[in-house]
Amino acid sequence: MSHDDMGFEPTERIQKTLARCGLGSRRQIEQAIKLGQISINRKPVVLGQKLQAGDKVVWKNRVWVVETESVRPRVLMYHKPTGEVTTRKDEKGRSTVFDRLPKIKGQKWLNIGRLDINTTGLLLFTNDGDFANHMMHPSANIDREYACRVFGEITEENIRNLLSGVKLEDGVARFSDIQPAGDEDNEKSANSWFHVAIMEGKNREVRRLWESQNVQVNRLKRVRYGGVFLPKNLRQGECRELNAKELDILFKDTAYQPSDQSLVVKSVKKGRR
């Protein structure tokens, strides 16, 4: 009987471990394996091959050693202001949501979902690629809530259409809930505030749904992602990490089961190879 059969040493497919540890997306890693760019213990990797503690991984002229660690995903909440793009680097030199995040040694933050440049509010980040994939996968069935200020007349028929489903260019979309939020601007105008919930995260989907009813969104703010709410005391441009209790709630709400023992890869300095 092997150590793995006895439950002593966890093993995991290499693409899952490397993605979870932030070395790249699973697709990037799988492509690198197919091209023969990754080796374990000086031997080429086969797609689906498993790692175990003590293995040495070489990729991009860098070496990592595999270790066993009790580890849980770290999750960061960030209050995104307007004008920032949800990408690590921007060709046009615009500010990105990563610019103000704290550094994590040997790893990097991965965004869970996106917000367009003119949308503010809650963005979640994690250091765990497996958890990021879980959160963004449609099967996770996670809803997002937005506060919307819209310009134009809203009828009961519009609301029914948005709840029952509207055909957009990339398929049928709908809000799972719509609630009037009153006049938060305290001014009499053609602007109305609503809170809406949506199960998907397609590009500009909230704006496009309202536009399908000849209504223009002039302010949009995400206030909730699954069971995580944007705190009122978290100002734009600020972030904070979820504590253990908040993580437990998030894992339960999204049916995610973190492993008690996980494999991690740690970079090896050139002199220690």
C-alpha cells in the first residue's frame, strides 16, 4: 500500500497545484506541459501527472520545491473606484485594480470576476487559483448584487421583462431580483435607484439589460458578491483581507471545501538548486 493510499501524503495534478499557487492559469500551465516546457525531477511532465512533497518543478528557468502545508485560500476585498481597469497591466497606461493591493511573497493576487472601468464597488481577490476557478464557474451558482442609478421611465412591464429574461447578442439574460432603492440623491429627477441581483458575470451585462428597456445606467456599484458584502466603512481604493469567520461563511455559501493539507510550491533560490 502506498503512502497516498494510507492518507499520509497528499498528491495533486501538477496543473491544479501550480494554478492554485498562482504560477499561472490552469490553461497556461496545461499548454506549457503539452509543449514540454515543464519538468519534474528533471523529467518531462505528462498532462495529469501528480505532484507530491519533495518534487522539484522547473519552468521558465525557475525551480520550485513541492511542500505539504496546512493552507486555506486567502481572500481580499477591494472597493474599486471608477477609472481603474481589471487587468494586471494596461496597454494604455491606465490605473489597474492591482496597483494598490498588498504584495504577497512568492504569490500573486488573482481577481475573482471583473468590473468595467466605469463601475465601482466590491471586487474579490484570492491567492488560490483553484478557489478563483470555483468562484467564477457557473456551476457555483453565485449571485452578485448591484446598486444602479438609471435614467428613464421604468414601467412594471420593464421589470417583468428584466426578471423573465431578455435576449442579448450573446444569449438570454435576466435579473434574479429587482428592488427599488428610493431616491438616494434626494433630488426630483428622471433618475431612479434600484438594487438588482444577477447570477452571471458577462461583460457589461447589468448595463446591457437596462439598455434593452431603453433605460440608461449612469451609476453602477457592486455591493455584494455571494455572501460577501461591501462594508460601508471601506472607502474607494481601500482593501482588507477576510478573517477566518468571514472565510467560513463564504466557503459554506459557495459550497467550497478547502483541503486541510495542501501541496504548495516554493521558489528555490539559484544558490540552493
